[in-house]
Amino acid sequence: MKKAEQSESTRTALLQAARELFTERGYADTVTEDIAQRAGVTRGALYYQFRDKPGLFRAVLEDLNWYMAQKVASAIQAGREEQRALWNAIAHAGLEAYLDACLDPAFQRIVLVEATTVLGWEEEWTVDKKYGLSLIRGVLQELVDAGLIAPQPLEPLAHLVLSIGREAAQYIAHADDIPTARKEMGASLERVFNSMRIR
């Protein structure tokens, strides 16, 4: 195996191990020795790949946000390929994929519960914007171009939609009855987004 491939394999193993342990134990109760052991690498390899434990946590957080964005984009694309109406492909299929991803225990614990405590609100918000805003801007532009929502400055609207999504995810993650919260929040968000649509 080439050195670059080995390095990427080590990085992938560390991200997976850290994701599992941060989900199971939380950030504070996870030590780097256990992450390295679960990944099957040395602690030195961990610190070669990631400067420190917060750096590893941020990489896991970015990975989860990237996965979320890909899942939503794939759901929207699948909706288009099924010849569904554009509004349903974006506002329904994309929304459902996002809310379903919020049920993932790793996403709940790492992204929704621990990220602000570990990294601070500003850094967490930077990661959210990196993976969410461009996707949201793109679909909003598509809806404007199709005449489904009124022409308007999209940057503030994209930030608003991202904030709504974050709050919806927090509500689900912290609910006593997560399945009910997921169902009710889905219905509420559909009503919010349908109110934006030009009839």
C-alpha cells in the first residue's frame, strides 16, 4: 500500500472509531488512547493525522455534516428522477431526508448535543454553514427560477432556512419521545415551507 493510501486508511479508521466512541460515551468521557486502540493504530498516528482531540472531534463533525448534505442532495435528486414535481422533490423529499438523518444517534449526540460545548457556538456554526448553506442556496434559487417562491435576496432566506433546520433537529434530539417529535416536526416544517410557495 502506498504511503498516501495508508495515511488515508488510518485517517478513515480514526474518524470511524472516534465517531463510535463519541456517540457511545460522549466527548468528555472518550480518551485518545481508546480511539487509537479501536482504530487499530498508535496514539502517535492519531496525533499525526489530527493535531489534538478537539481537532479530531471537528473532523468527525465535518464528516457528519458532509454526510447529511449528501443525503439530502441525493433525496432531492431521486425525487427529480422519479419525475416528481419540483416542489415535492425539494421541499418534501429533501426535508424528509434531513429529518430522518436527525434520528441517527451519532448525528444527535455529536452534532446536536456536544458540538457547541466542545467547539463553541461560532466554530460549530461555521461548520454548519460550510455544508448546509450552499445546498440551501442552490435549491432556493431553483425554486425562484421555477416561479415557486417569490424572487427575493436569497442569502438571508438561506440563513433563515438553515436556522430553522438546526432548531428542528435540536427539538427532535432533545425530545422525550423522539419518533413523535420527528413526526410532529415534519408536519410543522411542511406547513412552514408550504407557506412560502406561490399559489
